[in-house]
Amino acid sequence: MDLTIHTPDTAPAESKALLDGIAEDLGFVPNLAATAAASPTLLAGFDGLRRAVGSGALDPVLRETAGVAVGVAADNRYGVAFHSTVLSGLGADDGEIERMRSGEPPADPRAAAVYALARELVLTRGKVADGTVRRATEEGLSPGEILEIVAECTFVGLIGVLDNLAGRVTLDEFLRPWAWTAP
């Protein structure tokens, strides 16, 4: 499906305030959000979920680790590039990021538990094995943090569905160093 990457001038009126809010928060509007702007309903959901997962209690590195895991599991080129870029900006080791992008869990046990949980949530459509959840709790994740991982998976899943439907949204310039293709 050919979808337009909107600007505030080309987006439906109901999307303009949302785009302005995203630009205010991030300093720019990612191409994926600009593409979602064709539907004010979708953009509102995208923005609300973005804000919710960004303000949660889960450590940002763990949240972005889940984002990479979901992107890889769902073949989400845009999501993997985005979450890899954010992880790098948070100071994560580039080798660890590459490891996750190749489908391997990170070396850190807690991050590996998050990666495994997020990946399994996607691949099993939420029918996660008890052992996977137990591993996450043994690594110190609270029930609330586990549910935040579900929210992150939902957000990254939305990104992936939109990216795939749109025929692969053009990566923003700042994402291109972390461009990704499924192995």
C-alpha cells in the first residue's frame, strides 16, 4: 500500500496537533508517525502508546531491548533500526546490539530474560511458557514491569504492522546507520 509521509501541512486537520506534540517531545516527527498521520485515530493510538511506554518504570535499556527483540521476531525493519538507535544512544554496547539484531539474546542475564520474553510474546501471540515468565521474575522483573514489556511489544508490533503495510516506510536519516535486514 502506498502511504504518504505527511507533514503538518498535508496531514488531516485532526492529526496536526498530534504531530506538533510529537515534534515537541522528540524534536522531530519520525517518518513512521508522519505516515500514521493519514489516520488521526491511528496516530492518536500510536502517540498515546508511545507516551505510556516511555513513561513507565521499566529501565529504558530493557525497554529498548524488548523493542529490538520484537522488531527482529516480526521482521520489522523500521522498529529494529529505531530501537537499535535508541539503545546506542543510551550507551549500550554496539556488539551487544548487533548480537540482538542477529536474533541472539544479550549477554546480561536480566536483559536476556527481557529479550526472550518479548520475543516469545510475539512468536507465540502471548502464549508464553511458564519458564520464560519465571526466568523474568527470577531476574528481578516485577509483574508491572512484565506488563510494561507487553505494552512495548504492542507498540513495536503496531510499528511493524504499519511499516509492512506501507511497503517499508523510508528510514529517517538518523536511523540509517542502524538500518537492518532480516538475517
